[in-house]
Amino acid sequence: MTVEPTPASTPADGHLLELRDLHVEFRTNEGVARVINGVSYHLDAGETLAVLGESGSGKSVTAQAIMGILDTPPAFVRSGQILYRGQDLLTGSEEQRRQVRGKEIAMIFQDALSALNPVFPVGWQIGETLRQRAGMSRGDARRRAIELMDLVKIPGAAKRIGDYPHQFSGGMRQRVMIAMALALDPKVLIADEPTTALDVTVQAQIMDLLADLRRDLNMAMILITHDLGVVAGVADRIAVMYAGRIVEHADVRSLYKAPAHPYTKGLLESIPRMDVRGQELSTIKGLPPNLMRIPSGCPFHPRCPYVQQVCVDVVPHDLVLGDGRTSACHFAQEVRDDSAR
Amino acid sequence: MFRYILRRLLQMVLAFFGTTLIVYALMFAGQGDPIQALAGERPVTAAQRAYLTEKYHLDATGVGGFFYRYFDYVKSLLQGDLGQSLTGRQIGDILQAAWPVTVKLALIALAVAIIFGVTAGVVAGIRRASIFDNSTLVLTLLVLGIPTIVLAPLAQYLLGVKWQLFPPTAGSQPTFYALLLPGIVLGSLSLATALRLTRTSVAENLRADYVRTARSKGLVKRRIVTVHVLRNSLIPVVTFLGVELGNLMSGAIITEGVFNIPGVGFNLFRGIRTEDGPLVVGIVSVLVVVYLVSNLVVDVLYAVLDPRIRYE
């Protein structure tokens, strides 16, 4: 099965970053887990794409495939293309891919405490990128590291440059992580659940910071999250992933207004609402599928309230809805009309 | 940190008195007639007996008498006098002659453990499940499984006697070359443990999140391994080797015995065998200090290597 690249307004010179029908599998002793099954999405300069999904839906693996930092083995990219400025990264040499990392596409991770090296001062870690990749001297790298720490609003940056990661609060650590990712002025920033490990109040600060930086530095951003609340204010478009596929793809406004995939609909309905009292919280019943035994047909069918025989038998194609959005559901139209009501 | 070291030093004083007391008690509690032990086979005249009883306060009996003699001993110990062995030699002189030999042996053993153990451990950790990794696993298990009492004579026979690559015994003034084979035998145990520890630590750190970060920064693989991974992996290894050096400094009874090396362990073993109480207690008292100091050094080193460790 091939999935058409997600249709959207394509600029004349092509997309900044485009994934075409990416397949990734994990080969383990227990068997082969098909983690990414034909993911296609694109990112244009200066925009924010949110990739939404539960744990195990493949959103982080997709990002690591773009960066080329998957652990091989067990992970293998089986097929597909990752085009950056029209060049397929997957066919490039390791050295070419390394040049792209950090300089063109940078990434920040979920848990900054484990993502930073515990035995080196933060200033050293930020400066390392500059020394190793941009050939800066020790002194220049240090000065630039302080500037970067100022940029991400770490108070007293010059004084804290010699501190170790464990001496920072969670929010400040994530800022260090961001400063490190910004060191080489990347064009694309991938943020992999950047606020999941943080307190709610700090989450908002980090998201605001990311949105501001994205605008000021004119980057494009891929925001990976499982939290619908985080997405609303920041993203331009949303791609919803389930079992290694993109099940729905839409601009934020229309997706929130009327989701066209039962899974997205379920996600939105399971957000607790403060204005409705005494109603039981709605959940999506069942569990995400085991990626070694993905259900036949539509992988969501065992949990879907709209399930029919066709869902068990036929894998749904991306259905293009009127307003340029897609949904991989046999009953996309119906679901959207239901949601709009 | 300073306060921590000070507190540890005070604890060391207690530990020192505790251990010397126990060793002193064990060594002399079971002894029937210390004067006869001192004289050996020769008969002891009544005048000699009276003189020695007076000199060592042997007339005081029971627990009180024991402590009387123990404090006597500690008093001279604190003045730097380890006393005389039953053979009449100053214990201080014996140690002065034996220690350099033991230190040389310990350094050779440690060098063997570092050069071969740590290096092979790093390679095995990087190439997990490779042929190299699996063969080091088998070899280290073999070495760890064979007791030194078997390994030492075996190496002595094969390498020293049969193929004559090394001198089979060291003799009274051992050269570096003569200490090489005993050093390798002694170091092989530390080598095996250091190898396993390094391998596990490297393999674990290679999977750490910060390695993923380093890769996403676009660093070359070589730098990720030699700077990021090694700096973290070697923390437990250095700590282990520090403790190990402390152990090796206290002498190796079996290895020194088999290869006839006049080190600390050799003298200690002779003291135990000939029931030379003063010699055993003297050596052990000094060993306790060496051990306590080396442990303190390792703890301080640990805090220097790992910034997350803070002593208050």
C-alpha cells in the first residue's frame, strides 16, 4: 500500500522538510515490530507542525529517523524518503547526515536531566557544539554560550555557565537543552515532548519560549506531544499518529472544531472539561495495539465506536476532505459531521 | 568537603583503635605462655622469667591486665615504635624492607589491570555480543574462577620452570623483571573484575540519553565515545581500582608466598605461621592505616570525578 503525500499548499521550491511513505521497524528477538508504517508529512519554513499521539504511536521514532539517530540495530528504516530542501537524507552518507544534525535540524528531548551529560558543566556542553561544529575557540564558544543562555532567559547566565545539569531546576534545564539546540542556528527545531517532564506552570513558560524563539529566529518547528492542550496555542497544523500511521492531518482550528477521525474525536472528548459537572470523564476504551501484531484493516478498529466490517477488512486510505485536510477513516465524513454537531 | 574529610579522619581514629584492639586480643588471647613462645625451644630461667614478666606487665591478669598491656602497646605505637618481633628484629625495620617490594608488586599488578582490563573492557563494551566480547567473558570467568593458590603455582611452573620465560622465584632483592610474573598473576584478578566492570559501564552509558543528545548535536562518533561515554563510564572503574590499590598495598599473602617475594604479605604469613604475635599485630596495625587512608582517598576521588556527589 502506498499513501499519497499529504496534500497541502506546496510552495514553488518544494517543502523545507518532507517525509514520504516512511517505514521503520524494530527487529528484536521477540519478532519484528512495525513502528512506522507509511508516514508522510511536510514542514515549510517558519511554520509549526504538531505531531500528536499516545506513547508508542511512533511520533518520537519518526523524529529520530529524521535526525538519523535511531539505534541500528534494532531500528531499521525499511523504505521511504526524508527530503530536506529536496535532498533525500536517507541516501546520504553518515558524514553528510552528521553535517545536517544540529546545524540544519536540531532536536530537544523530553527529559533534560538525562539528556544532558551529568559530568560536564552546561556551558561546556553548549560550547562543545560551537567548538566542534563551528570551529570556535574556547573563549568565543564560552561567550556565545552565555549569549544563548541569555536568549533562553536563564537568569544570571554568566554565573551559571559552570554549573552542572543537576544544579538546575527542571524548567531551567530544558532551557539549557533549548540553548544547546539553537547553537548553530538550525532551520528546523524538533521538540520531542519538551514539557512532559515539567510542572504545569513551567510547561506554559517553556511553550511560550519555544513559540517566541521560533518566531524570532524564523525557524520551522515540529512539536511532538501527547498533550492536546499544549498544541492549541502554538501549532499551525496537527498530524495525529496512531500505530505508526498518520490518521488525521488538519489545521489546528478545524481539527479542534470538528475532528474527522474517531481516534482524534476520542482524544478531544477525553479532555476533562471544567464547565460540565457531574459527567463521567470519557475515555477511549482498550489499549494501543501491539506493534508486532497490528490489527488487520484499520489499526484503530478494535477500539472504534464507528467500526463496521469494512474496517476489519480494508486499510483506509487518506480521505481528502473538502478543506484540504485528510483523515484515514472509511467514515471520515460521517465522523466530522457528528463532531461538528 | 573539608568538614567531610575531617569527620572521616576522626572516624579513622576510632576504626584504628577498634581494629588494633581486636587483632591484639585475638593474637594474644589464645596464647598459652608468651614467655616460652618468645624463647622458642630453649629453656627459660626463673630470673629471665621474672624480668620479662615485669617488662611486659604479665603479672597483671584478666581483662584489666589485657588492657594494661594493650595501652602499653598503643603508647609505644603512637611514638612510632612498632616493637620487636619474637625473632628480635625491629618490626619497623622489617616493614621498611618489605614495603617497597610490595608497593612495586602492587603497581605492576595495577598497571596490568588498567592496561589490559580497562582497554579490553572499553572495546568489549562498544562491541557488545561480538566475538571479542564473548571471548573476554569466557576468559574473565576462567580467571575469576581459578583461585590464586592454583593460578600462581601454575603460572610459576609453566612460565617460570617449564618454558623459563620468567624467573620462577624472586629472592631477597627482587628486580623489576623478577616481579613481573607475580605482578601479572596478582593483577589478573583485578584485571578480570576491571574488565567486566568497564564493559558493563560502557555498554550502559552508550545507551544513555545524553549519548542521543550528543549525536543530535552532530558530534563525530569518536568524540562521543572518548569524551562523553568514557568520562561517565570510568567513574565506577576508577573507584574500584582505587580500592583495589589499597588492597594490593596491604600485600598479597599467597602470591608473595608462592614466588618467595619478601613483601608485607610474606612477612605477615611468616608471623602467623610462627605465632609471632608482636609481628602480626605490628603489621596489621600499619595495614589498617593504609587501608583506611586509601579508602578515604577513593571517596574523595569519587566526589571529584562525579559532580553529582556532594559530601556534607
